[in-house]
Amino acid sequence: MTMQAFTKNFADNSTEAGFQFTFYCDNCRDGYKTKFVASSSYGKGRLLKDIGRLIGAGASLAGKYNIGSGVERGTEVIGERFTGMSPEWHKEHEKAFEAAQNEGRAHFQRCPKCTDWVCENCWNEEEGMCTKCAPREAIEVAAARAGKRTKDIQDKAAVTQVFTGEIEAKQVLCPACGKPAGKGKFCSNCGADLKIAKCKKCGAKNLAGTKFCSECGKKL
């Protein structure tokens, strides 16, 4: 039997030991899980299943007797019916599902516009509709102000000068080995001293060991 819930978004968490259901909000997908209801046929079903195993084992030992085969087939039917849940279990299941719907429905509201079932967080009591169809005014105002504030900050930052230095791309070559020297005081390849020598004529700075000034050409 197909069970019809008040909302299409629900999950059946029932087991052979009992019944429980979760109903979900059509908007935010948050769920409400109903109270667990124990199955009164659970213990009886386990007993029948255990008896079936014992009788089946006895029948297999006396396999040549027709009565043994007949009993074994009968216990198989009982076992299969319990595995697929017994009629008693199904009756309990339907009753528990009906009670669970009454419990779950108390935590949801149906929007008259979109007909969705929504939780308390997604229900606008002032407008009598879900927040998707009738957003809460205070929340929308706060969200709009936050969005405007973020845009103002970004616009202000876009026209603000935050760097005033010069961007240069220079590769320092070691005067001793002629390879890139790195950024330290000594060449990263040969270990030569990379102290700065100042030209006495023009004042330009040159690497130690340089024979001629890189600006005026004077011999150092």
C-alpha cells in the first residue's frame, strides 16, 4: 500500500523494531523527525524467525521424509513474510505513519500562494505566506543595506592609491661570475661580496668589483 504524506518531501526511517519518519521543509530542506514508536510485533517476529531456523535445520536432517519437507517449506514462507515485514507490522506501520503526520504537520505551514509546506523559520506570520513568496521586510532591508555598504567600500577602494613606490624590474649580475647574484649581500653562485661602491664623480651606486661606473663611465 502506497502511503500519501501531507508533504512529498519525507523519509521513512522505520525498521523492523519500530517506526519513525522525517518530514522536510520544501524551502530550506530542514527536517523534523517524529518520535520513535516501537513495533509490538517485533519480538513475535524474531521468535517466529528463530523457530523457523530450528525447524528448517531439523527438516534438513530428516530430508527423506515428506513431512519434514512440508514443514521446511512452511517455515520458509513465514521467514520470507517476516523478512518482507509481516501483515501485523504493516498494519502498525500504517497506523504509526498516520500518527506521525499529525505530529509533523504541527511543525509546518502550507503557503497559500505556492502551496509548499515550510518550517517555522521559513514562514512569514505577518503576511501568512512563506518567506519565498513574502520575504520578511526587516531582513530584506538589513540585507540591502549590507549589500550597499559592501559596494561603497569596494568603490572607495577602487579609487584609493595604496602604492606610491616605483616598480622596477632589475636583475643584479655578479661582477665576479656574471651570473644572477640574488638579493643577499653575497653572490648566490660564487659567494663574491656584493657591497655597493659609490662613484666619486656622479654619486651613482655600483656593485663592488665593478671597474667602471654604470652611469657616467668613470673608472672606479
